[in-house]
Amino acid sequence: MDQNEKNLHLIKCDVSSTKDVEAAADWFKQNMDKVDILLNNAGVNMDNRGRDPEPFDQYDFDTMNDTFTINTAGPMRMVKAFDPL
């Protein structure tokens, strides 16, 4: 393992969960000095069931809301939790 790999930490976090995001930020505060890069690599398609997507007007509100929560509110949660670091 080279020096760069020793400084790489991967944290599993459900960005749709404020509790998960806060737990990740708390872990980081306890174990690291500062944030150099925050990579938000979460995102979903409105249809993750492996079939052709339905027309937009046929999606139910809950599916659309879940998609929005993960793709838009998730990165905002992360930035808000990690910004002070």
C-alpha cells in the first residue's frame, strides 16, 4: 500500500438519511484533521428496476420524491454537515 492509499477513507452513507450523514460527519470529525475533497457520488434514476423507464407522467409521486431527495437534498445534507470541517 503506497502513502496515498493510507490516506483514503471510504464511508458508506445513505444521503437520504440525515442521521447517516451526521454519523459520517461525526466519524470524520473524530478521525481526521480536515476535509480536502468531499465527493458526493450518490444518485438514482427514477426507475432502478432494470426495465425501460415509464413516461414521466406515469411515475407516482413517491418515486419522484425519493429520486429528488437522493439526487438534490442528499448532496445538500452532505455539504451542510461537512462544510464546517
